[in-house]
Amino acid sequence: MANFLNINAQSTKQIMALVERSLALKQGAKPAGQAYTVANLFFENSTRTATSFQMAEQRLGWQLIDINPQNSSMSKGESLADTLKTIKAIGVDVAVVRHAQTAWYEHLDGGRHPLPILVNAGDGSGQHPSQSLLDLVTIYEHFGHFQGLKIRIVGDLAHSRVAHSNAEIFQRLGANITLSGPEIWHDSAFEQFGNYVDLDDQLDQVDVLMFLRVQHERITNQENQSFSALQYHRAYGLTQERYQKLQNNAIIMHPGPVNRDVEIASDLVEAPKSKIFEQMTNGVYARMAMLESIQ
């Protein structure tokens, strides 16, 4: 068994196998592998990721141990490493962890007591491997390939683990990446993956338009105080005018939760080109495939 912490640590062959396995599970393939005991440790609030992992674990026949990190011994000062060693000693095989600390898994002291197998459900502004996988599944299901697709990622780039995970993997699989959003939240680390452009630049040629949530919990107090939802929507959001410019086969994506009338106009969240709720459906199968793969 192996940890699953960063989708970009997987080979291209492994990633495509995960995409295809996700779609096979969606089409009714039977779950494979041994059933394990799993604990989900979500130190950040979550609806989609938390419930999607729970559903995936149930469909795989795994036994879920309910642990609320806010009521755990970590509130008494216990380290994350010791919490993980404790649940491993009690009999938990796999821990799915979402944490505000970027790369939390790099700071664990294993010592002489083993840790459970670790699955990263999101770390700070670092990686979000299961979201990346479900996004790949959604794009592949629609287009049947990645090579040459024009994908634009728009929004709070600097604080988004989705953007960091996706930009790298999309480029590896042959897509052409462009990035857009407020310049104050542009991160130079993205320059290796694609150009920073105006949202409206050649919008009619984009195949996948992916919006990111404004992460108010990670931006500064000054940025929050000066933030205007209306101004942001006009400059960086999906308006009716922008929607009409998209080509017929283009798709709209968002990792959620969507701030309606901020990143996307409320009446476009469920528009025909939107794959937002399909992403959520695919998330269950992507996480099933991910959990199967650690065996």
C-alpha cells in the first residue's frame, strides 16, 4: 500500500488508469480490492470533499470510523503525527486528511510507530489530488482526450490548491493552459504552466473555462475589506455576455462551493455548458478509484 498525497507524483500511465477506472466505476464496474478501516480527519470545513469520500468509502465496503478533529486530543495539544499514530495503533488502516497547513504530510515524524496509509484531501494552498482527478474525469468524459485542449483557469490563483494541482497535471497531459484573475492573486509559480491573460482574451477559443472560489479565509483582512462582489463579477466572473461567447462544445467548471453572482452568475451555475454538479457526481467515482489504488 502507498500514500496518495499528490496526483502529480503519479505517472501519466497511472493517472490515465485512474481516469478510466473512475469512469468504469461510474458505468457500474464492481469495486475491487480489500476492504479497510478508514478515518476521515477534516481540519477544514468541507461539504463536497468530505461527503464524497464518505460515499466512496461506503461503496467500496470500507468501515468508516467517525472522528471529529475539533473534538479530538489535538485540541489538547496533541500533534497530528501522534493523532495518526494513535488511530493506527487502535486499528485504522487509512487516514484521509484535509488540513490548512500546506504540505502537512511533509512534517510528520514517523518515529518507530507506524502511521496509517495517508490520503491527502487538500492541504492549505498546496495540493488537492482528488479534486484534480475528478476534474480530469469530467474533462475526459466530455472530450475523450486532453491533447490540445485550451483550458483557462480563472480566479484566486495564489491561494488555490485546485489551481496548483490542476495546472501542472493539465499541462502534462497535453492541454494548453492560460490563467486569469486579479493580478494581486497571480502567482509567478504558474508561469511554467501557461500565460497570464485577460479573461476575455480569445474567450471564443477556450474549451474548458474553470473558475476558482475567492478564498476569503486565506486572503488578508485588507483585501477582504476592499473586496466588492459586484466589481469582481464584472471583471473576473462568468457573465451572460461571456457565456454567449463560448463555443458550443465548451464546458464550465468550478471546484465549489460556488459564490453565486461572484465567480459565476447565479443563473449560469446550472446552464447547459456547466459541468459543476457533474463534477460532484464524478468525485465519488474518482475517490473510489483513488482509494482502490492505494492497495
